Amino acid sequence: MSFLQGIIDSFNSVFSSDPSSSSSSSQSHLNSTSMEAASSPSSVSNERVAFKLKGYYDLATQEIAKAVRAEEWGLVDDAILHYKNAQRILLEAHSTPVPSFITSSEQAKVQSYRQKISKWQGQVSERLQALSRRAGLY
């Protein structure tokens, strides 16, 4: 729910402040306005990188939680399936390109999610190997 709220807030912030409608008296003002408008879509897409990584991270941790529950219930095949789903999600997240021109705060968020994703990739891989050996798949 907070993810959707973040998207809505980001759209509201883009559409609520329209400096070109307030006055168009000078050519320099128009040039600066057009430059701001040109940079705002890229800044919105750059902010989306952190949201996208957070979405991948949340989705992967949900799959990991399902796998752990399945493992606790003795459903090894289901656990393997959920761990593989989580591994695919984490791989997709890891391959998400990050633009080089994002703000330092966004860069910090992206780096934090990348570290968490890498950590979980290793742990999921270990669990998959252990479960696969137990199930006789290796």
C-alpha cells in the first residue's frame, strides 16, 4: 500500500507544480522551465529505480518466507519451488540497471537494497543446495 502511495505522491509532485503556467514573460524563464521539464521525467525514472529494487526485494522476501514455511511443514518440493522463485526475482533485481546520474540519497537507497539482495542471493543459493541434496536432486 505504501508503494502505491509513493507512486501517487510522486505523480502529484510532478503535476502539481507547473511553473510554465504561472508566467511566461521572459525567454530565459521559458528556457529554464523547459530545462526543468526535460529533467523532471528522468528524475522521476531515477527515483523509480530505488522503488523498483524495493519491490523486487519485498517480493523475494515474501517468496523466501513461503519457502521457510513449506520447509517447516516438511514440504521440501514446495520449499524448493519457492526458493527458486525467490532466486529468479533476486537475479532480476540484481540485473536492474542503475543510472549514473541519481542523487546521493537515491544512490544510498539503491546501494542498500543491492547489498540486501546480494546477501539474500547467497542465502537462497545455500538453502537450495541443501534442500536439493536432501531431496536427491543433485
